[in-house]
Amino acid sequence: SMDEAAESAALQDQATISVADAEAAALAANPGTTVVKTELDNENGALVYSVELSNGADVKVDAGNGSILFTDSGDDIE
């Protein structure tokens, strides 16, 4: 089995947008926040960046086209 680093590199090869692109998309949608950490994940066969923001939001960004798929706000503010 591949180790974590190799798996991460393999996923990165499949992503068409960069980590920076994903973070920029997440930040643009959540003004005034900063990025805590970003991870590239395979979710149900789809490649997504999971961008965790300083406001507690977890933004899922499509690694293929940079669109925001889902934002888990981490709070109950509508």
C-alpha cells in the first residue's frame, strides 16, 4: 500500500487547480478569513480540496474546476 505522502502526491497529480487556487476560492467566498490548513481529499471518487478557515468554516473546493461544492460553516449563523 502507498504511504500517505505518495498517496497525496498521486492525488495532487490528478488535481487541475493548485492549492493556492483552492484557497483563493475559499477566501473569496468568505471575506475576512484566513486559511488554517488545506488538504486534498478523495471524496466518493471526486477530488476535492478541503480548506479550513479561521472562522471555523470548512470549504470543499472541486479540484478539477475550482468551484465551491459545499461549505460547512461550523456555526449556526445563517
